[in-house]
Amino acid sequence: MNSWHNFIKEEQVKPYMLSLKSFLQSRKEKTSVYPKESEYFRAFDLTPLDSIKVVILGQDPYHGKGQAHGLSFSVQKGVGIPPSLKNIYTEISRDTGASSPQDGFLEDWAKQGVLLLNTVLTVEEGQAGAHRGKGWEEFTDKAIQTISQDQEHVVFMLWGMPARNKKNLIDSNKHLILEAPHPSPLSAYRGFIGCGHFSKANQYLLNAGKTPIQWFG
């Protein structure tokens, strides 16, 4: 059984999650909500708690049709690579020398132990941030705290202020916290490009006796 199963099961019956579920149901009757319900917890399905090596914290899902599928920064094959992910690829290539892939599908990272977590797990079509403050933050904060408490030697990549504000949830004595501006076109060249997070993460994992992440196949 996936080690997140009990965590999700316990949270789902709490008042804040029941309220969130009711809110989501009402919004789905009026507009398109992304990703689809079966993919809300996709990041947790693909990256069990005891396999996590890296956490990449996003904000909320992509709000264009056919983009979001439950993993932060990732899009399905056949969907154009969004600007933030292009900048992530640019930095990985600069940092590691590897060539960028042709798609933005990041499930391979998730299966290697990279938890691609958004702080808010749903959004409405064309409305960035539409579901902020509705309960998802409480859920994802608890997930971050659980990783910090239960695991050791995890790399947390916190990009942009909303992610960096989660720093106080993480035990920096047990884990590596890497901070940078967000990779969006607005801020990528203020310090994200050049941050070296991907090689730093792999060096830390190696030093901890873990297999490094193969960022590009």
C-alpha cells in the first residue's frame, strides 16, 4: 500500500477537507476545474512517502485546458511546454550539461522519488489562484511537515515567495533546503537561472548514500 494512503484517508474526513470537497463540487457545477478529480492526489500516488528524495514545491496547477494532471510544473505529452518549465529545463541543461527533452511530462521524476507538489491542488479554467485559501494549503502544509518529520535527507526546492514561506515547516537539520526565485519568465533571470539546484541536490543525495535523480533520460 502507498504510504500516503492513511495520511490522505485521515485528512479527508476532517472538517476543513469536507468543506473543501463541498466547495469543489459547487464550482464543478459552474465551471471547469483542473486537474480531474482522479488526479488530485497523483503526486502522492506516484511518489510514496518512504521513497521521497526531492520535493519540488509549486503553487497551483496550470489553468489551461489539458495541461494539469496532478504534478507540479508537469504537463501531459503532446501539450506545449509551459514557460516556467522551459526555464527549469534551461537551468538543468546549464547546471548538468544534459539536453532538454521534447515534452513536459515529468512522471519519470515522480517515479524516481521527486514529489511534484503544488501547495493548492486544484484551479479553475483561466483563473490562476482561484482555489487559494479554500483548504488545500492546510492539507499540503501537513504533507510537508510529515515528510520533514518522518524522512531524512530530503532536498526541498523552494522557488518563489509562496514556496519559500513554507521553510518553517521543514527541519533544516535533517534536510537540505534550496531557495531561489520562481522559474516564471517574470523572475527566472533574477536568480533561478544559475541557482545550480539540480547538481546540488544530486551531490547531497550521493553524500547521504542515495541514488541521484536522473533529471533527463
